[in-house]
Amino acid sequence: MNLDERVRELEQRLGKRLIVRSVRTPEEGFRGRVEVGPSTVLIEYQEDVPGYFWGYELLEELLDYVEEGRPSAVIYEGGVQYVPASMAELDDIGRTKGERD
């Protein structure tokens, strides 16, 4: 199954919108993060070289994490740091002003 199909299938199964995006950060050891909210799941992964999608395996790992029903977390080279879920602002991503009001 390709990545787009997997994301769509996971969205259907969870009943939540998945937002997947690459990020670049100088934070040492950062691999990715998952933020789980009431209607949205944000998955961000470290992109070292723009345009070169070496992060496929990392993205698969982050999707596995979401599928297992785990809580919001930041994933580092040395392990996982769980973070409190504060997703109110995330649920507004992708909505127009009229939809938010």
C-alpha cells in the first residue's frame, strides 16, 4: 500500500483528519512528532535534505505509532518523550474563517 492510501485509510478508521508534513529543525536528535487531538492528528517528521524523501521509513514508523493508539509525543533518536495533548488550535488548521466561527 502506498503512503497516500495508508493515510486515507487511517483517517477513515480514526475518524480524524491526518496532517503530514516535513519540518527542518536544528534540534539535535529530533526525528518527528505526533500530536493527537479530538478531530486531527498532526504528524511532522525531520527532513534533512529538501526534495529527497529519505524519511519514508520514519513516516511509516510515525504512522504505526498513530495506528497503535499512542498519545501525543516527540520522537528523538534516543527515544520518545510524551507530551500533553493541547490540540485546540490544531483543529482549526485547514478550516476557513467561516467554518471556525
